Amino acid sequence: MRTLIPATAAAGAAAFGYAALIERNWFALRRYEVPVLAPGSEPFRLLHISDAHLTPGRKRLMAWIRSLDDLDPHLVVNTGDSIAHTDSVRCFLDAAEPLLDRPGVFVLGSNDLFAPEPFNPARYLLGPSSRHRIRKGPDLPWEKLRDDMAAAGWLDLDNQRGRLTAGGLDIALAGVHDSHINKDRYEQVAGQAEPTADLRIGVMHSPEPRLLDQFAADGYELLLAGHTHGGQLCLPFYGTLVTNCGIDRERASGLHRHPAGGQAWLHVSAGLGTSPWAPARFACRPEASLLTLVPRDSG
Ligand SMILES: [Fe+2]
């Protein structure tokens, strides 16, 4: 016992040091092929970013986001939680500057509105968080973030539909604000997705199953979400312990078919960052995803 306790403490300290200092800055680019285009279509590159939770000191993360422009995406989708500090809007806009020159869309997440607060990291493992709901009102400059992204040309999909042309495709989109803080209003975008478009994409921050079902039933073929952080603190060979919303553990990140209401594909980003009060990732590297959309199997 005399040697076991110090050894366990040392192993714990080493694991935390790795999670906070190494893995949190070990950014991964995930690549997926998604067969959602009409036969004969050219491949289409969609960059999905999410959950940057930027604070002014995160220079490595900012540089990595900036470098994603080298992927030459046709469309950028940001599923929210971009900032974590009152001074972070400028940081995010600087990091995303080259991407903002490209066609893009976004929704906001709860952390774009509410500054992070200290919390017991163990709470992260206990179930969906609800700490934002007890506050009086937003305390981060989410309107500036929204307005500056929109001024650069990105479409705001918070409880709105949109349509754009990118990479030669006519794309119909719909999105909802964050269901985690009850700001989603699907009824404002409900109805059949534009049948004449080349592609239909549904966008949300939190992959709540009832929203996924609604988007899929309305004909959206590709659903994009973030929020889960892929669990953020995972167990090797087991995966995430929690999803922080209603989705199952198996789909806490990555590309999957959505089982209900049509033929939709779902991609959940494990996100680029962490709350400043939980600055560690374990067995769940921070990520962005390049989805290469290709023709459906015509057979
Ligand atoms: Fe987040």
C-alpha cells in the first residue's frame, strides 16, 4: 500500500499533464467520404469546425484553424461554441479569416452567449450540463460574433433556412439554435427541404435525437452538429462516457447513418477546444473534419 498510493498519484498526475498539455494541443484532421450527391457529381469538400471555445491565449489553436484553409474547402460549416471570453470574437475572426472568404454557414452554441464558469470537472461525467439556464442573460458578445460572421458572408442558420451556391452545387440548408439552452425553434424551419436543390444540409449545435429525426423526416440528407466534444475525457478502447445531450455514446462523434426518417448521414464533430475550466482532453483529440461529398451509389 505504501508504494501503491504514490504510484497511483504519479500516474494520475502524468495522465492529467498529458491531457492538458499535449492532447489538448494535438489537433487532428478527420477525413470522411459521404455519398450524398447525385450520380456524376464532382467531389465536394466541406470543412466542419465546431466548439473552438477560443480564449485569447490559445495561439496554437488559432494557427491551426487558420491552416485549415489549405484544404481548399468549397463550404465551411461552423456548429458553434466558437468563443469563451469577452475578447474572443477578434481572436476567432483572425483565426477564421481565410475561411471567412469562402462560402460558409453557422449556428451558435450556448457558450457563444454565456461565459464559462468554474465547475467541478467530475460534473462533466455525470450527465447533461444545465448551468447556463440559471443565469439572467448572455454575457458574451454573441451578437458581434454573429454579425461579423454574417458580414463576411456566412449564412446565419439559427432557426433559419438558407440557400447558397458553392463548388458548383445549389445547396439548401436549415438550422436551429442551441437546444441545450432551449433556443431551438424547429417549427420556424419545418417543412420539406427544397427538392430542387442539389443537396440539403441540416445544421445544429447539439445533436438532439428529436431534432435529427425532424431534419431527416423533412428530407435533409446531411446533418451536422457539435457540442459533445466527443466526450472529451474518454477511456481507451471504450470511448466516451457521456455525450452531454440525448444522443447515444456510439454517435458522440464521427460519421454515421441516422436510423430514422429517411436516408440522412450524421456527422458530429468532437470539436476543436475545451472549456477553459476543463482544459484537458484524453483519448479524444481536438479535431476538425473534412467531409468529401461524393455521388451516391447509383445501384
Ligand atoms: Fe462546446
